[in-house]
Amino acid sequence: MTIRVTVFGENVHEQKNRVVASIYPQGMHQTIADALNADPALSAETVTLQQPEHGLTADKLAETDVLFWWGHAAHGDVEDAVVERIVNAVWSGMGMVFLHSAHFSKPFKRLMGTPCNLTWREAGERERLWLTSVNHPIAAELPNHFELENEEMYGEPFGVPEPLETVFVSWFAGGEVFRSGLTYKRGAGNVFYFRPGHETYPTYHDANVQTVLKNAARWAYNPAPRIADPSAAPNVPVKDALEPIEERGPRLHQDGEEGYR
């Protein structure tokens, strides 16, 4: 079965900055989708911020196995209702991959529940990514390290929860290090954050980066059926207990009543 991927692109810098437009003439989102579509196991389509509901309708998310997210300049323009829709889809089992400046996106911060802050410097310096989990599926077919000649620096501390696993650590020419490939489980959904991808550099044309993207899509995919209502908190009446029990005290709620939220 083909893994259905949707790539969200903010599509702002490509329209306003000549350097970005020259590197990604069809948009960063399309370059990412093209890289994913080079894998016969993946089928990637794109949506952008400018579309109604950012292209992420309930029907679109229901048809998406893994959602990729790239954003930077317009995090605040993402509709809160769409964010909640995305988060519920992840809790239900949709995979999600956040790229570079998406660490400050509304969906990522909502899923992490932390500030997701970091230090940064835009100087086009060398980034060396080291594999810290060599046998992880996201690291498949990669050398034990690879370099990007020009990238924006992100530095620790990175204000995110402790991950399930750190797949990559980056070193920068200026001396900083950063946990640049982190995996999480949120509800039934697999979540991966991958650091590289500053828009003024050709990062998403790099073969090793494209391998990470393809591996991440495969890893994030959950073949199990989606959970219909991941926030459900049903009341279990005394008569439906697995073992016979006697009601022994007063209560606030009636059988079948919704709990307080």
C-alpha cells in the first residue's frame, strides 16, 4: 500500500525573496514532495498556507498518512481551528514530520506543550550531522555523519520534551551543537522533528537530506486504523464493570453522563 503524504508549505519566502525563489522555483514544498515521490512507496501532494483552510480540510487529513510541515514567517497566520484538526489527526494515528523553523509552528508547540525555543544564527556556516542512533529506520542508508556546507545555526538549549530517541546531533562551525533529529509519540501518532532546511540554502536538494525525508515518512506511517475520537473519556457504569462490584458511596455523575472538562 502506498503511503499518502501531504507536504504543507508556508509559501511566503518563495514569493518575496529572490534568493529563495531561485533555489526553489516551484516552492520548497514542491521540492520536498518531489524528493518523497522518488520513493515508490510514497505518494506526496502539496498544500499551502494561502489555500482555504490551508488545504488541510477534514477530508484531506483523513486521506493523509503522514503530514510534513515547513513554516517560518507566518506561524501566526495558521488558523487555530486547523491546528486543532491536525493535532486530533495525530492523536488518532496520523504521522507528522516537522522541518526546521516548524519548531515554532502552532501544531508543533501544541503537540510538545513546551516553548520549543532555541538559540540561532544566520551565517551560512557548515553543519555536520552525526547519527546517534545508527540502526534507527530514519537513519537507514546514511553514513555515520554528513555535512551541509551552508546552514542556519540552531543551538541548545532546545525547549522541547525529552524525545523517545535522538537520531541526529548537529555540530556547527561556530561551535554550537543541537539535537537535530528527535522522535516522539503523541497519542497514536508518530512525530519526527528534523532541523536542517533554512530557505536561503539548497538543503532540500541534498541527497542525504532527501534520504532522511523519505525514511521519516516511512517511519511516521501508522498502518493501524485511525482512532475515531482520540479525546473520548467514556463513563463506565457499575453494571458494566468486568468484575461484580457494589456501589459504596455518593457520586456526582449519572450513568452515561459526560465528565467535566
